[in-house]
Amino acid sequence: MYARTLGDDGAELRPLESWHAEEFLAHLDRGRAFIGQHVSFGTGIHDAEAARAMLRSYADKRAADSGSMHGLWLDGTLVGGLLFRLFDAGTGNCELGCWLEPDAAGRGLVTRGARVLIDWAFHDRGMHRVEWVASSANKPSLRVAERLGMRREGVLRESYPYRDVRHDMEMWSVLAPEWGTRQA
């Protein structure tokens, strides 16, 4: 198991495993309204078994090399995470996403954690393209994509039905040859 320090503020990036189910559920309960503003992530998780099932599904994705889930901890408390929702080593394309509870927002945790995972995807796994998809209304997520040096490729108009509204989704990406240049 890895734990990656993300700075001197007690922030860490670690894998989220099925044995984190109770901690993951407590985290979702603290941040449910905030997290659910723009995405349905975690909305169906209301008990430890459902939390365990979601974490297990991402463990299975990791074993199949098709995705993974990573937690963001601050001073030992799980406060958010990042996931490779899609990971296709054959094509060299993956999609990175995030979620965060409100008290952890504005500290740069998602940006710092995403840098670690993008570095890994490009340098260790040989991926070519990392995508970031977010609602046009989710300004903090779009700012993360900008800070990561991603390019906005377009808007998928009214493509995401959520809470009886069709939301515009923005597609952002960074390519491996751009990543080293932008991070230098």
C-alpha cells in the first residue's frame, strides 16, 4: 500500500480499499450535499455494505487495469478522493475525476493529488491522454482542470441528466507530450 504526502499540511493520497467502507461512508455523509451538487457520486451509498460494494467495484477495476479509486486524507481524516473512472491502457486514454467534502475545499488537495496520478499515468503507465469531464456549473472542478494545464476541448450540451435537469458537460484533457512541458 502506498501513502503519498501532498505537502506539509497533513495531506495524503492513498488507495481507497474495501476495508475503508465505514470511513468512506462517514466521509460521504459529511459531504453528501456538497458532493451531490453536480454529480451523482455516492448518492446511493447509505450503509457500510453499499460503501464496501463501491470500493470493491473499484478494487476489481484496478485488478482488471480499467480504473482505480484514491482517497485524499487531511490530518488522518478522509476528506475526498480522485478516481480513474475509465482507464484503457490499450488506447492510452483515461478519465480522471474527483470529489471533496466542503470543509476540505479551497486547499488545493484535488490539484495536488491529480498531479501525482497524472504523473503516474503518463510516466509509469505510458498513457497518452488524461481527460477531465465536469459540469459547466462546477466552477471549482473546471479551475482544477485549468491549474493542471488541461485544454478545454468542448461542451457536451445538455448531455448529463441529473436531478431532473440536463447539464452541459465540459471535456478537458492533457496529452503526455504536453504534461512535462506544462509542469516544468
